[in-house]
Amino acid sequence: MHSVIVEPPDTLTPPDSYAVSAEFYDVLQAQDDARRVRHLYGPAVAKARLGVVDVGAGTGRVTLMSLARSEVGVHAVEPARAMRAALMTRLAALPSTQRARVSVHPHTLGEAALHDVADLVVCHNTVACLSPAARRALWAAAGDALVPGGTLLLQLPPARLPVEDRHRVFPVQRMGRHEYGGRMVMSAAGPRIRTRVEYWVRGTQGLLRQHTETFWMWPATRSDLTADLRRHGFTVSSAHHDPAVLAVTLRQEA
Ligand SMILES: C[S@@+](CC[C@H](N)C(=O)[O-])C[C@H]1O[C@@H](n2cnc3c(N)ncnc32)[C@H](O)[C@@H]1O
């Protein structure tokens, strides 16, 4: 068994995590998540007139959807090398007209220092993995990246710590002679959620290999996040109706 535990970052830049998960991310999760991303952010992306920023772009689900559904420039912000490698491979295969519109930033949004480049910032499945300090840095950087009146859409983290361990099993996927599977176990660990992900590959003779990676999440309620975002110049927007997503707008200067 190959195990990796990614300790929570004590700086705002995360370590090079996802070294294990990147290999399994798309085969186990991509199809369902691509549908979800189109549903959650597709209409807002189609309305973008200046630019879209995808924070924590991972292997590129929101970035690719944004290139397909808009005509604007897209900024993919992804600090983890392993995830970025998968993202770059996907982007390299795109037609040159789409490649000309996408920029990849190998940093956090704050480190990328983007100013007034977008009218939409999307954080899909990213905010949960950020410590409170990293979230505050993100709100400030999103305010810089957006023009006044621009929208920030973020998938909400778990609202509270799990009372008991929560399990999520990834449906088994077949590829050639092999089957891929895995599961995620979320448990309370002090003020954080310890998320241990296990992956396995089976052949006709049985188990071929097994890996684990552990991540940390910080729970926060919608109202906690809203209060924090208000302090960074955002107001809640009523334009987005899915309960999984918080939509806020950068205040216009008076
Ligand atoms: C759970 S993955 C989600 C990836 C992608 N959004 C998706 O849903 O497929 C979270 C991503 O956020 C990235 N990330 C972590 N800290 C970040 C930060 N401070 N700024 C931007 N991205 C960050 C990680 O490297 C990782 O790729």
C-alpha cells in the first residue's frame, strides 16, 4: 500500500499535493462532475463578457466547459503540479482558437496577481480544502481579479464536522483488463475534516495495487462565508439558485 498524507499548509501556498489522486481523479469522477459543472456554472459562463477565472482548476473541468461555452479569456489557477500536468495535457489537445484564450497560472490566485481580468470567478470543489487564512487571501484576490459588479460562484464546503465517519464509494470503472475503484472517508479531526481517499486497481488475478492520500477540509456555514465575503467587498446575489453554490457580487464603487 502506498500512502501519502498531505499536512495542512502553514503558508498560503499549498504543497504539491494530489500526487496520488491526480492519476485516479478523472477515471473515477470526471463524467458525473462534468455534468454537474455544466449545470452549476454553465449559464453564468455563457453570460461572461470579459473573462472567467477557474480557481483550483484541477484537471480542467470548469476551464474546458468555460472555453466551450464562452468567447472570453479563461484563467486556470492551479498550484498543484500533478493536477496541472493533467490540465496541460488536456489543453494541449484543444484547437488553437481555444488554446489562444486560456492562461494557466501555477500558483494560488493571490500569487497570480490578476487585476480586473474577469466578470466571473468560479471555485468548484476548492473552498472546502482551504484553511480560513487561505480563504481570506482568496476573497481578496478574487476582488482584485473581478471588475466591479463581477460575480464569484463558489461551491460551499461542508457546513459542519461529521458526527460519525462519512463514506463515499466511487463507482467501479473498467479500462481494458483492469478495474479502477476507490472510496473517500471523511472524519472529524479537531476543527478540521480529515479526508482519506483510497484507490485500488484490480486485474483478472485480483488486487494489483492500492494507494491512499489524505487531505484536510475546514467546515463553514453559508452565513459564515457570506459574512467573511461582505468584509471583502462582496454582496450576496440572488441570481443563482442551486443550494450547493454561494453567489456573490463585487460591490460597485459608490
Ligand atoms: C478537490 S480539487 C478540485 C479540482 C477541480 N476544481 C475539480 O472540481 O475537479 C481542489 C483543487 O484546488 C487546488 N488548490 C488548493 N489550494 C489552492 C489555492 N490556495 N488556490 C487555488 N487552488 C488551490 C488544488 O491543487 C486542487 O487541484
